Amino acid sequence: MGRDASGGPPARRAAWFAVFRSRRMAVLFGLGFASGLPLLLTDQTLQAWLTGADVSLHDIGAMSLVGLAYTLKFAWAPLLDRFALPFLGRRRGWVLVFQLGLVGAIAAMSLFDPRRDLAAIVGLAIGIAALSASQDVVLDAYMTDVLAPHERTAGASMSVVGYRIAMVASSSLALIMADHIAWPAIWLTMAAVMAVGLVATLLADEPAVAARPPRTIAQSVALPALDLWRRYRTAALAVLGFTALYRFGDYFARPLVIPFLSRAVGFHFTEIAAIYKLLGFAGIVVGGALSGALVARFGMRRMLIGFGALSAATHLLYIWLAVAGKSLPVFCIAVAFDQTAGAMAAATFVAFLMSVCSPAVSATQFALLTSLSSVGQRVFGPLADRVVEAVGWSGYFAVCAALVVPGLALAGFTTRLVERAQAARPAAGGIR
């Protein structure tokens, strides 16, 4: 990505850590937390709840379909670009409404029992996923609109750190609680923790209007794709392909992580939660900080490849765990590397996606790109149990590692095409 993508000229790179003193970064941390908390509630936390209730592995794997809203969110994103609520501005008004909806829906989970009410739980989980995906659409647009070019990697890092800490909290805290208290109390606790996002939303500054929003629904639907094509031409196809493939293997591994650790390896929920809480938290913070510093030093292109390769390698550590069995040291190593590499790859990937979006339609463009990035879990996740049945747990994680390779192969090619397109149209936006 050259000079600008890595954070600016040398003097600006030297002061990279100074951006963290901004109040805006603390707000982005809180908003990232609000974005990450609901994600694993309908993923690993739901897996744990159903696993403890002896729901079949096939049904647990099929629950990946609950999160299809994250893949389909681009379908209603144009409405969030087009319309603004009469309070808090174009971005923050929608965020507040979706957060309040999430508090209510998460709390409502406490009313059901998976042994009797599986259909109702599925319906409510779909509602949580839809509200969460809608919140993500607006939060991604907010971050894209509010951050200056030199703040993007730092802002993405803070958002990702908040996001992934929330993921650890919503899975690890819930799993620890699951060994000691009833699940209704766990769901009510998770609903209360969403208050972090509500506070961050009220403290956030509404982005300045940098470009005129779409004036009609038809414009809001057509303009995002036309804008990408106008600015990048054939490079737009490479951007879409890279986006779909870069995290494919990581997302494909996600649906069965908890069943693997619990049923296949034999760890108790408290053990799983404690390791993710301690080493996962440390890995997320270290990874988030390192991603910005390394991108500032070596550039986004190299780090997209390097961080992606590290993230792929963590799947090999889970193969080691599958072979070693219930080994606490191996589990600790796998989690520490997994969380660190995942945080680095995620922050850099988010910064790249922000850099190719236009402020006028950033909600729709970012939603389209992040929807593509999640197909490994949302579309192909239900096939994960079949892969395990066919090749075993070691083979499953080997497949996940191999699925990362196509995205790595596209990383350098895509970023070069984007650079050339931006050089030809420097005023059009994108990776500034």
C-alpha cells in the first residue's frame, strides 16, 4: 500500500502511538466492544449452551446458519445510508436503536430451554444476529467516516481490540458462569454488559458529512457498486475476491471450536474459558498494538500477507492439540498464538476495507465487503461437521489452514492493483 496505507510519512509514523491519546480511540474501543459481544453469543456461547443440553453435533453445526444475517447485511445497508433518524445524527441514531434492541433480545434468551424450545431459540438467535449485523453496518460506516487517513490503522486496531475482548468476554465469561450458575442468569448478564456500547455511542462524535448521501433508495442501492467500479475498474473484482478469501479458512474453523475443545479434547468449560480469558486477552491486546506498529513500519501489503500466514499457521497448533489430547501447555500455546495472530490480521484487514470505501455510501460498501469476508462461516460453516466426519479433527484443521492460502495469494496482487487505480485517480478516495 505504499506510504499512505502504512500511516503516512516518516514523521507521522514516528508519532503513530500518539493517536491513541485521542478520546476518539477510547470511543472506538467501546463501539468495537459493542460490535463483538453479540457475535459469539449466537456462535460459541450458543454452541456451549446447546452442547451442555446434549443437542446433536449436526444441529450445533447447522446453527451457523443463524448468522447468515452477517453475510446478507448488505441487502438492507442502503437503507442505513439513505435514511437518518431524527436524533444523534445519521450514524449514531441507528447505532443506539440497534443496541437497545440487542439488550432486549439477549435478555429474552433467558426465557427458554434448548431441550424444549429449540425452535424459539433459533428464531431469537436469528433476531440477535440481524440486530448485531445491522449495528455492525452502521459502526463500520461510522469508523470509515470519522477516521482521518493517518488514524485508520490505529482506529481499526482499537476497534478490533474492543471487538475481540468482547468476544472473549461473551464466550469465556459465559463458559465460566455455565459451570456454576444457570443459563438464564448468563443471558441476563450478557444483556447488561451491552451497556458499554450504549455509553460509547452517547459519547461519540457524529462524523462530518464529507460527501452528499444518496437522495433516493434507488441511488443508495446502485451508487455503492457504481462507485467501486468507477474508482477501481477491474481492480474492483480483485478486491471482492480477496475480501471473500482472506479470512475464509479462519471463519470455516469457527463453528466447531467449542465442540472440539469440549467433546474431542476433553476440557471443561471453565478450563476453556480461563485460557481464553487470560491468554486470549493478552494476545488480543498485543496483536492489536503490534498490527498498527508493524503496518506503519513495513506497509499494509506486506503485513496483510504476513499476518494472514501467521493466522493460517495457528490451525496447525490445533492439529497438535488434537494429536496431544488434553494437554494444557499445548492448549495455552494454541490460544496465545491464535488470538495474537487473529487480532493482527483482523485489524489490518479492517483498515484495508475502510480505505476502499467512500463516505457517501460507506455503510453499504463496507457491509458488502464484510459480508463477503464471512462466507467461510456463514455459508460453508454447516459443512464443517461433514469434514470432521470424513477426515477427523486433525484433517479438519489442516483443511482450514489450506483454505487461507488463496487469500494470501491474492493479497499482494490486489493491493498493487488498488495502488495503481488510486494513483490514476488520486482525488477519488480509497487508500489515502
